[in-house]
Amino acid sequence: MTQIPENLRKIVDSLPENVQLVAVTKTKPESDIQQAYDAGHRDFGENKIQELVNKQPNLPNDIKWHMIGHLQRNKVKYIAKFVHLIHGVDSFKTLKEINKQALKHERIINCLLQIKIASEESKFGLSMAELHELVQNEELKSLENIKIIGFMGMASFTNDQDQVKKEFQQLKRLFDSLQHCQSKNMNLETLSMGMSGDYSIAIDAGSTMIRVGSAIFGERNYK
Ligand SMILES: *Cc1c(COP(=O)(O)O)cnc(C)c1O
């Protein structure tokens, strides 16, 4: 036996009722996912489409798969049939592609817009200006096979807890300030922020969904 079921239970038991846990399984074997599944967990996250596509057919059908990493538009088609929630949407073009692929499968795919909150130069995420432009895009209403259900953000990679807290609070304020942006395909209810090292800070700041990998499955070996 491994520590997986125990690690999982400890975290789940500590969560406020309104906070969901996505167990992040990138680089981890299917047997680890199966163990967490057997312990009752259903929400799993991967950050690479290829890895997700490889694992999904070998695992139970009722798993809710979260795509948490950066999306390559040309690969959206491989996950459109089954993905539960896409966390890393950072352009209108990507939304359009998700909509197109979702339509093919007669589904509505839930999406989170990834917002750039880290002070460090990270490659991904919408700036405030880009976000406002996106939500005001007239064409957005015509995307009937996607639904924007919230935001996702990653704090700076730093030991400075005040910095991390400020970044999460900033995202929460943004989330609150756009609650009026309601339409058929947009309703901000999910705020995905917090990982193994900072999920407590994120929850204090108002997170409703945390994405935790190493605290459940152990450190990752990148080979
Ligand atoms: C890997 C990853 C996580 C989980 O990281 P841990 O530090 O192992 O909890 C969360 N979110 C994203 C986007 C990731 O790529």
C-alpha cells in the first residue's frame, strides 16, 4: 500500500464544504489514479493533452477529467469527447476551437479563463486588458457549446507567502467584480487556485477549487 488514500483523505477532510479538490496526476502511473479512484475520488487533472489521451481509456468511465495545463489549439479535438473542465483557456481563439470541437460531439464544454496573476514573467494567462476584451467580444454570445464557469490562476513561484496571498486576493477581487457578466454561456462560479504548496492560502483568499498533485501522490520524477 502507498500513502495515496491517506494523503487524499487528510486533504479532503480539511476542506471547507464549498471547495473541490482536483487530484493532479501528471507523470504518475495509472495505478496511482486507480488507487485514488478506489478511495472514492473522481476529479483528476492532467496538464498535457497527450498524457490525458493515453490514460483516459484505461481508467474508469465516470472519472471527471480536468485539463489544467496550457492548451495547444490543434490538440483540443483529442479531448473534446470526454473532458469535464478545461482550466487553461487564455485566448478567444482557443475558446472558438473548443466550441467547434464541442459542437461536433454535441456537448457543452465547461471552461475556466486563465488569468495572469503572478508578478514573474510567466508565459500564460490573460492580462486584465485581454480579459476585458474577451468578455466584451460580441462573438462570445454565439459560442453555444462552451460555458465559461470561472477563472484559474497560478501564484508566483516564491516562498514569500504575503506575495502569494496578494496574488490570490487580487484574482478573487477580479472574480467578484465580474459577477455581473452573466449570459447563457458565462456564469462565474468556480475559482480554481491553489496547489500543494499554497492551497491553504488560496482557500483563505476565496478559492473554490484546488489542484493538488505532489501532496497526494509524492514528488514527481521528470525523466
Ligand atoms: C502540476 C500542476 C499542479 C499541481 O502541482 P503540485 O505542486 O504538485 O500540487 C496544479 N496546477 C497546475 C496547472 C499544474 O500544472
